[in-house]
Amino acid sequence: MRGLSLGTAPSAKTLARLAPAKLQNKEWEDVAYFEPFYLKDFVAGKPKKLL
């Protein structure tokens, strides 16, 4: 979500405050093409050897 500070953790309480403003401004997300924002890129590693 754009506009959130990095110190904000996603929670139902936070989303409940943001939802009415998004609805009123008609800011919709196309969930078929939505790509979530992650703080760092995913890097796949090699699996560790099992004991």
C-alpha cells in the first residue's frame, strides 16, 4: 500500500482506518494483477542437507 510509513505493521486495525478513505476516493486494486510490496527481494537458496 502506498502512503504507509515503514514503521506501520499491517493489521486489521490499521486496514480498518484506511479502508473508508480508499473507498471514498474510489481507489481500487485489481487483485488479478496486484503484486505485493515486500521490503526486500526474495532470493531462493539451496536447501540444507538433511541429517
